[in-house]
Amino acid sequence: MLDREVVKEFLEEELEGIKIPKDISKKILVETFCRYTENDYYEWLKENFRSFFNHGNPDWNWIKERIDQYTKS
């Protein structure tokens, strides 16, 4: 779940100079953008899970190599 305050600050920065219609509250805009992003994030996470764990047939040697790679950096 995204931190709504962080997203609010992000949107304020990114939307600088862009006029938001008066009938769209910033709070609702932040919440809607968060939900949109979280839905996309969840799908991305599922795809990466399938890829990382080889569609239910994990290659543990490959995973160990990734663990070694990421723990050294």
C-alpha cells in the first residue's frame, strides 16, 4: 500500500503548473491515483513472481545466484 502523504507530495510536484479542475479534490485525486497505481503494481508483482519462481517450478540454483548477487551489492 502506498503512503498517501508521499504520493500527495509527488503529485503536487509533478502537477506543478497544471490546473486541476475545481470539482476534483486533491484528496480524491491522490486516493484515485494511489488505487490506480496499486492495481498496476499488484499485476506487476504477480508477473515478477511467476518469472522469478519459474511459473511454479523454481530453479533454486538460479535463485541462490540472485541472492548472492544482491547481497554483495
